[in-house]
Amino acid sequence: MYYSDVEKFVEALYKQLNIQTPAELSISSIAQALNIEIIYAASVSMRIDNYIVLPNTSRQNIWQCFGHELCHYFFHEGDQRFMHSLFVDLQENQANHFAYHFCIPTFMLDQIHIENVYDILQHFPVEFSFALHRLEMYHNNHFSLYEKTASYLTG
């Protein structure tokens, strides 16, 4: 199985935190291990230094926002209010992509039997549309790998 750089980073992070299964996923334990303070607010999410502000919404939305904000924590610098809009868009797209892999890690999907979106919802605290998109990403990666292998074998 080919893992992207994001998938490799997420797997290494979780292994460093000694998290191997979906049941071990916890905002509070991850934040504590990373020395991040979590603050809950009405309906906003953002990262400021070692603080992550999460919306006081559903468990699923909070987990997804946490994954998004962790990308900013690990990879982004600066204040978006003073950045060109295209650069802000780039950072937001990167954070959205990272969140899919952080909230539903590929290495965990590889360990459990996933047939449909409901299997993901059973194991991971995410919203239906988020799980559906992640399942599509996962299947596309497997299909892409199959195509590459098949074309190599058939020449």
C-alpha cells in the first residue's frame, strides 16, 4: 500500500502518541500529549500558538475541526488576516485535506473491514458527509494503486 506524505505523518504521529485504534482517539489526550490547550467557544475554530479554539457543537464536528486546526498547528505560520487570499485558500485546503487523514487515518482503515460509509461512522466520530468523502478518498487510492499495478503487469 502506498501512503502519501500526509498519511505517513499522521501514522507516525499516532504511533508516537501510542494510539493504534479508533477507540483510542481522544482530543483531550492528544492535546495533552502535544502540550496544546483546548478552548471551546460558541461556533468558531482557530489556532493561536499552542491554543486551539473549537466550536461548542456536535462531537463529530468538534473532532473534524480539531483535525483541521492541528494542520495549522503543525504546518502553518503567520496570521491569515494579513495574508493574500490565495495563500489563505491554500492553507485552508491543506488543513481540510489533513483533517480527513487525521480524523480517519488510513493505517486504521487498513486494520478494520470497511465496506461502506456506515462502517466508518461506527468506528470514527465524524459526520456522514465527512465519512463519505473520506471513503471515496480511500477507495480512489486503492483503485489508483490497483491500476498502477495492473498496467505494470500488463505492460
